[in-house]
Amino acid sequence: MAIHYFHCTDGFDLILDRNGRETRAVQDAIAEAHEVAGEIMRAVPSYGEWDNWAVHIYDEAGPLEVVPFAGLVRAAA
């Protein structure tokens, strides 16, 4: 298990994940990034610019993956 951090940004604003979440592998971290994006979009449903946001996955060594909110926004519509 590894701790992965899921920082979200649109290039201007940032939601910083200071706690991280335990995941087994990068593929699990990507699935978790989808969950993080969904949680944020549900928390602020009136916001209309989610296409500009992405989840940046980090571990203790640095950046791993970037998961855009865009595909999730279209799937929710």
C-alpha cells in the first residue's frame, strides 16, 4: 500500500490534499481520483466550470498521473 495525494486544480484555484489516501497501485489511485472529482462536483453542484479541472495524483516521489474532470462531467450530464 502507498499513500497517494489527490490535488485538484483548474490552473488558478487549488484544492490541496494534505492527508492522502492509501491505494495499492497506480490504477487504484486513478480510480480514487475519479471518486475525488465526483465528491468535489457533488459538493458544489452549481459550479459550471468543472471541465477546466483535473486531479493531479502524487506519491512521496512526486507526480504520477493527471485525471481530468472533463470525462466525468460529460458522463454525469
